[in-house]
Amino acid sequence: MTIFNSRTIVAVGTIGCKRSKLAFMRGYNEMLKRIEPEKVICFGTPFEEMQGNIINVDYRESRKVVR
């Protein structure tokens, strides 16, 4: 059994998950239960059902490089 540190910051991505939203949400909810993260960094638009302290990151904007 793998042991995770609770109250940490985790990152998830919703990009490409629209078709398998149910599977994503099952895994997401299980992660919340097991890890109890302090914050969740979400790349892409969070689903309305997502709970927790979510920090939304606009994937397209985050990919822009300043030269």
C-alpha cells in the first residue's frame, strides 16, 4: 500500500476528460478522500462537481513563453 502525505498541494488536469468525466470524478473524489489535499491546482476548466480548494490555471495562458 502506498502512503501519501496528506494536506499537500496536488495538480490535476481536465483537458481531454470531457468524454470520461464520470471516470475522472471517481478518481478525483477518491484522491480527495485519501490525500485530503490543502490545495488542488487544476489545469483546464474545473468541473462544477469538483470540491476542494481549487486553483484554476488557464492551460493556454500557462503555455505562453515570454522571450
